[in-house]
Amino acid sequence: MAPHYDWLIRHATLHDGSGAAPVIATLAVADGHIAAIARDDELDAATVVHEIDATGLVLAPGFIDVHTHDDTNVIRQPEMLPKLSQGITTVIVGNCGISASPVRLKGEPPDPMNLLGNAGHFIYPRFADYRAAVDAAQPAVNVAALVGHTALRQNQMDRLDRVATASEIAAMRAELADALEHGALGLSTGLAYASAIGASTEEVKQLAAELDAHGALYTTHLRTEFDGIVDAITEAIDIGTHARAPVIVSHLKCAGAGNWGRSTEVLGTLDAAAAHHPVGCDCYPYAASSSTLDLKQVTADFAITITWSTPHPEMAGRDLADIAADWGMPLPETAARLQPAGAVYHGMDETDVRRILAHPLTMVGSDGLPNDPLPHPRLWGAFPRVLGHYSRDAGLLPLATAIHKMTGLSARRFGLAGRGLLRVGHWADLTLFDPATVRDNASFTAPVAAASGILGVWVNGALAYHQGKPTDTRSGRFLPRETDLRATFNLQPQEDHHE
């Protein structure tokens, strides 16, 4: 009996996500999975529902955005067009210590949890509630989630500018354990923010120790990305080593003009750590960051663009220096008057960005802020920018390597079983693109723009995006942690971490 396939994608240039050289082949999809990869004539006898001639096009695993803040958006805006239009099929939420769950607010969400939405969007007191809400929303992309340290702190502490007590740490740890038992990938921290900078290394180590029992991972927005970055990386490795958990450094960068040129030193620190402990990092392909407006980062050394301001919404899109000149005020006082607010900081050096992006430990993540009225262009353009600008046009890294940083490497680091590689039996998360035309179109002045050259995106075997438009099909799902990373990275569990 002839095999039956839902899709045949013929004559494609297959980049399998491993970093290996591509092959020309035909890929078959059935029942949500990759059913066959073969020479075209080997599949001629099959009965097929849909066929695509992909001659001259690249077929890759669906891209995995390892660093997002889509926590509430996958439920409120399940079409997820900013990500789907880039070829992204899986988003990892809960980064930088901020997550939508488990959260029980006492008022408005503290900075930077307000990046995820307002108080009305935090309605998931347990991680299981969030997981159920994602599945009920049926987003267009898959969703995997971390638990935020800041979210746990605000659940248990009366104020966030201090170290947690032993009883508060125990309560946070119990909440983390519950989330891990319901499928969370691990713990994230955002130790640079005012809501978490008061936490000691010991506080985080005691909380992170819960990761060992579940084979989960630790990701961190470092305590600083400025002058003290090497010490901050050392702290992150110390926490991960104590917890027997792989470490991912979020959006690695050398921030601030005084830090430019230090990427060789910073990457050397990571390399040295990786020799004895599993360590990785992600980055986005731009020399500008974006977050809430932080008075500690206000400087005249580089341009700072305001993206939103609650008291002065009319200032969105303007440079802080120009606003200060109009108001006749120094930069710090101007920034304080605008708060709460968001900003884009043009505070990185392009040479550092390229060196970090090309490094073998680095994955690609967008760090996009979907609730920002004037978002950083990374929200819509990060992945096509790597493929088009940095790989094809600048020649910074081979296409196979670029794809590996978006797929196979990411799936392994985060333990996403059956994703990230073109393998028979794996889930059919697929991205079809034109290597000659793929490019980002989002800019700092016009950031809401879909990429060119992304021609087809399949999520769990269903076509979700075709010829520049979403289809009516949303087939994403919540991806619980299924992989014990202790085994993946040969980390032997400790018997007891209870202090």
C-alpha cells in the first residue's frame, strides 16, 4: 500500500539544523511529524494531499526564539504574527526574571514585569493555570516557559529592594518546584533590575538548587552588562554549578561606551567556564538594546530613544537628548520626569555584536517587546536579519551555522525533544525561505514590518504562514519540559540541596 502524506516539499535545499552541509531532497509530512526525507523519485508512489516545489529554496527546522517576552501575548494575541512571519515556530517565555506565572499581584506589576502587560494580564497564580491558558488559546506557535525569579519575589516579599529571608526563599522554592513539576523549563533571573538587584548570590543559589531535582536549567539577565560583566558571568556560573544546572546567559552584550571592545575577554570567560560546566548564551543581531527607561543607564555617550512614557506618551519616538533640550533639563531629570517609560539604548559596538553572534556558544534570540508601542525592530526582524544581513550579505557566518544557532543548538540547550532538527519522527516544525531574498524590513523608525523571503512556516505539521500571510490555522501548543538536562550534559544530581 502506498504511503499517504499530508505534505510533500520537493527539491528543497535541506539545512537540517545540525550545522552540517545541506542536501537536495524531498521531505514528507504526515500526522504532524516528518514522515520521510528522500530523493524525489523515492516518494513518487505516495498519495499526497499538498505538494510544494521548493527548487532553489531552503527548508530548515522551524526557528526557536529562545529569548522572548511573549508570555501574555501568546494568549491575548495568539496569531503571533511578529514571530510567525520570521519563520519562528517556538517561543520561550519567562526570561529576565519576569514571567506571567506563577504570579499574584498586590497592585500594578513592578518594573520590569510591566513589560509583559498591565495588572489585568497577570491572572495565573499557579504555573498550571498558565499552561492551561496557553493550550486553550491555541497560539500559532509552540510555547515553552521559564519561571521568573522576580515574579516569585513579588509573590512572597513585602518589598523588593532587599535580600529575601529564609522563609521567603523556602516559599519561593516551593512555588518553583510546583512549576517545574507542571512542565516549566527552569528558572530565570534579571539581577540587573531594581526589583531583583537586592537579591544576594546566596538567595539565588538556594532557590536555584531546586533545579537539580528536576534536571532543569538556569538562565540569567546578568547582574550587570557594563563594567562588572566578567564578575557577573562568574556569579552566574557559580549559581549554575551549585544547582547542577546548565547556564544560559541572556542577550550577551558589552553595554556602555566604556565597555566597547571587551567581547573577546567576555567570550573567553564563557569559554573557560564551558570547559567544566554546560554554558551557553543568546544574542540579538543589533547594536542597540531595549527595556524600561533605567536611570542608571542614562548617559550622553550614545543615543537613547524613548519608546513609550506613561506621563508623556507624546514623546514616544523622540531621543532623550532632544526632549531634555526642549525642556531645558539635564538628562537624568528628564528621564525621571518621563518614567515609567521604555527606551532603546544605542549602547553597543558593532564589532562586539558580530563577535558574539558568530561565537559557537551563541544562540539567536529576539528579546522583542511585543507590548511596546514603538518596539525595537528585533521584535519583527531578528531572525531574517541574521540570515540575510549577517550571513548572506556580510559573510559573518555560513548559512548552515546561522540556522544551527536558531534550531538544533537551541533545542538541545533547552531540552526541546523532537524539535530543532530535520529528522524522521521529529515534529514537523518547518521554515521554507528564499536564501537570495530573505531579509529584515523592520527599522528603528518603522519597526512593525514583516520580513521578506519567508515563504512557508509549518507548526506541528500544519501550514501556518504562506507567501507573506498567516493562514487560518493555529496549531501551536504548550511544550512541557520532557528532557532531563542532567543526562544531556552529564550532570550528576546531588543528593540534597536543602540548607
